[in-house]
Amino acid sequence: MKARDTLGYAFGAIRLRKLRSGLTTLGIVIGIAAIVALLSFTQGFQVAISGTFQEGFSTDVVTVSPGSGGFMGFGDDDTDFVLYANDTDIINDVDGVVISTPIVSKTLTAEFELMDRMLSLTGVEFDTYTDLYSTFTTVQGEIPTSPSDDEVVIGYYLYDPWDNGTYLVEIDDTLNVYYTVRNGTSQVPMNKSVTVVGIMEEIGSFGFGPSDNGMYIPLESAMEYFDTEEVAQIAVKIFSDDDDFIADVSEAIEDTFNGDVSVVSATAMLATISTVLGTVELLLAGIGGISLLVAGIGIMNIMIVSLMERTREIGILKALGAKGRTVLVIFLTEALIIGVLGGVFGIGVGIFLANLFGNFMSGFGGMGGGGGPSGVDAMMNITPVVTPILAMQALFFGIFVSVLFALWPAYRASKLMPVDALRSE
């Protein structure tokens, strides 16, 4: 039988059993759609999170935190070692360091006219912090060079959280911020009145350095308000953003403090995140693969049922001179067609689902922002990435599974004896 005749015969058999063939193809569609949707969304998420991190990066800045071996390189919260503001003098003496600045931060509540917001009040040295991070600039007001104790600079999302011109605060507005401390059985609010003197330009990213959701106050004022001499971190600007140079300087800083601190670079953190997302991608691919294998078992079942129903048909074909390999090719061709159709439709459905889920996640702030004043999360726009390689791999996998699970029924059909087949009812 010629290839064209075999293909036509296989198509005819599929058309004759539309419902059964459609359900079989649907199994492949679901499996391929799951793979394409999960992988393309994961790759799109990886691109989005890498982009937002890199926008806010100063690649020549590292962060020093107390402790060692903490999450993603940050310090261990259980350590007894603490950093003080004057530890910058020690760090500045390390070869390769340009300048460093201490950072102290605390989560508290700010009372705006329209609403109260939980935010992070961060104490920094304004002039040095500006040298470290190019994103620490204002779109309104200014960053004072000699700030008073009550002057603050706020992130853009504290100014326009809904991105619709509904402003929570204006320049020269006075706000009350507070956190609570325990006094016996009571919670006592620690209030502070601050005046907005600058509104930062929209960064639209997160990671190290300034944040669209942050409020920044002079370091000495923050330490007095928080009643602490300790600092959470020290940001360090070094001479080069070369990975090897960063590693050498980081090791030198850690050695200076006898291993009691952790030094994290932005690029190292991004590499860690990329590794984690790569692992998640493999896990999701495995989940999609399992659904496709289930579809393959369904194909085998359908083929076996089809073999039982078409026994006499096979007997007639063999009686007319068809060889065993011809019958084998006919069954495998049917599986191939189902695999191709399921793969093509599955890729289309997978792209649709990935974009639908991406739009849904973007509309709710990417990583769970709420569509309102959610800070940087509101800027996480996820566009699924469907590469030609991913589409071809998904199509090949769908065809491979279809043909693989059809081998045994096709082999059984090819081995049927004409006499036995014709006797079948």
C-alpha cells in the first residue's frame, strides 16, 4: 500500500469514529496544553522577575548583613553578632571598597489622609545613599543634603498607589508614623511626625536599594526614633562589577569580621533566583509530562478497543494481500495523526491559557499585589514566553507519546492471522 493510500485509509478510520478519536485527541491536547502553559508561564515569570530586579540593580553594590549562611546569602537571624553604624570605617579600609553606608529599617504604620499603610521606614545617609543607588532620585521635591530629623523622602507608590492620579500625599505634607512597643501587658505606640520633602521617581522594580514602597529618613533620626545603635545592613560600593572582583572583595569583608557577616551581591541573588525558577520549571514540566502519559495510556486503551472492533476488517485486508507491516503502519499512522492534531491544538490551547493566567496575575499585582497600593508587585507584568524550540519539543513529545503507546496494539493487529480474523464476530 502506498504512503498516500495508507494516510487516506488512516484518516478515513479516524473520521468513521469521530467521537472516540476526538476524545483520544483531547487527551493529547490536555497534556500538551499543560506543558506549554506551565513552561511558557514559568519562563515569562523568570524574564519578568529578572527584568524587575535588574532595573533596580546597582551591580557594583553589595550588602553586608550580620550572621552567615542565611536565606539566599543574607545573614542568619539567630546570630548574636550585630553591626553598628561606625563599622563602615572598617569596611571602607578593605581594598576594593569605594564607600559604604549603614541602613536601619523598621516596619511601621503611616497615617495618610485617605488610609493607613504598613510600610518600611528606612534610615540612610542621604548623600551617600544617592552615590550608591542611581534610582534614589526625586520627581518632586528634593533629597536634602542636610536634612532635619523629621524630613522624609517617599517612594512613588506611596504618592500615587493606584496610578490614577489619586494622591495619598503631597510635598510638605506632615504625616504621623508609629510602631508599638510592649509595656507590660499593653502595646504603647511610638509616634513620630514627619514631613515629606521629596517624592522618588518611579522605579518599577524590586531588589536591592530604594523601593517604590519605601519611606526614607536620615540615619541618625531613625536610630534615635527606633532607640537602637544597631544597623540592619551596610551597603557597600566597590570599584568594579566584575563577578570575580566582587567575590574577592566580599570574601575580604567577611574575613575582616571573622566570618560573622554575610556579603550578598545583586548578581549572585539573581543567579540564585534563576536557579530556583529553573528547578520549578523542571517540576512543572514533569507534571505536564505525567498528564501526557495518562493521555498515552488512554490512546493504548482506545487502540486496543479499536483492534477488537476491527478484527474482521483486518482479516479482509490481509485476505486481499495486505502484509503485517501494512496493518502495523496503518495503526501507527492513525496514532501519528492523533498526535499531530493533539499537539497542534494543545500548543494553541497552552498559549491561550498561559496568556490568560499571565493577564490574571498581572492584574492582581504579579506576585499577589491586590491591584491597589501593593508597591512594586503591582508592576509585575508577566508575558508568557513560547519559543519555537518549546513548541517543537511539545509537538514532538505529543507525537512520540501517541506512537509509543500505539505500538503494542498495532503490533497485535499486524500479527492477526487472516482466517482467525475473518472468523471473529
